[in-house]
Amino acid sequence: KQEVTQIPAALSVPEGENLVLNCSFTDSAIYNLQWFRQDPGKGLTSLLLIQSSQREQTSGRLNASLDKSSGRSTLYIAASQPGDSATYLCAVLTDSWGKLQFGAGTQVVVTP
Amino acid sequence: NAGVMQNPRHLVRRRGQEARLRCSPMKGHSHVYWYRQLPEEGLKFMVYLQKENIIDESGMPKERFSAEFPKEGPSILRIQQVVRGDSAAYFCASSPSNDYEQYFGPGTRLTVT
């Protein structure tokens, strides 16, 4: 059974520092991995999608890596800003039906 | 291209009533997924539908819950005889195919009093 874990559960950093968020999964047989951002009381915004054949994806200040064999993904956010404060979720696609399995999230606070 | 739309955004029901949650996928998307986020818990998959077909309902409670995605109109998640434990945020996502990026709606927050 696939389990997705995100560590740490919460993180507070001063503005300008780089953020490193970790996601681990127990079954390496995944189709893809997706990182999301969720603001309080809001929906999910997709940040990056990494296919199982890829090792990383980049978008602006965001970079996500994927090491399928070790069951890990890392989301890097460079030069953090207060607007980056949110909960970040990772999710893996483990079957061909498209059913995403989510981690519990990392709650990030960036202080000015 | 409008995003995934869900309505209502907030829904209050008394115990025993029925709740109907609607989801309109993005234009061109024929795959719809429903997820539930209970208070202080992560998102859990409920059901996956394509037009007129339920593909995977393994995450849906066996009783009181049903989902449909008709040929015309939005996908509907129906909860009959709601109980307090049904209070949660219900999110819908859509995708153009089953292994592509999923786009989420803003969610419907159901409160059962």
C-alpha cells in the first residue's frame, strides 16, 4: 500500500531564505508526482508535475526533483517571499486510473 | 478557459438532509475526480468518473454517497442523510486524460449541523 509522507509538517523561515520541502513515498511504481499549493480555505493550485521518467522540473523560483528509486521528491523555493506562505502538498499517481494519493502537507510561513 | 468550477462554495445542511455538490470540469476535460478533506486530515480520493461512467469508486463510502457525470451537465456528488462526520471540504479535479495533470476547483465546504 502506497504511503506518502511530508516532512516537516510545519516550517517557518525569514523572507529571502530558500525553502526545502520533502516528500517521500513507499512504492516507487508511480506514474507521476505533483506538487500543489493550498491557501487557507481555498482550493489547490498545481505548481509542478514530474513524470516518472523525469528527474526534475522547474518553474520560475520553483524546482522539484524526483528520485523514484529512493522514493523521494524535493521542492525547492528560492528566495522565499511572504506570499509563499501556504500549505504545500505532494501527491503521487500510482495507478493508471488517475487516482492521486496525497501527503498531509507542509505548512510554510515566511516572515517579513 | 475557465477553471474547474464548483458550487456551492459553502453548504450547510442539518443532519438527515441531502447534500448535492456540483462540479463543472475545465473545457475539453472528460475525466473528473472527487476528493474529500476532513478537518485536520489530508485529501483522500473518493471517486473517478468519465462521461456517463464511474471508473473507480474505491474511496467512496458504501452507503449514502453517490456520484454521477452525465453526458450533459456537471458532475454531481450526492450525500444522502448527512451526518456530522460528513462535514468536510469536497474538491473536484478534472483532467484531459488519466495520467495528465489534475486541475482542482475551489472546493465545497459542507457543514452539517
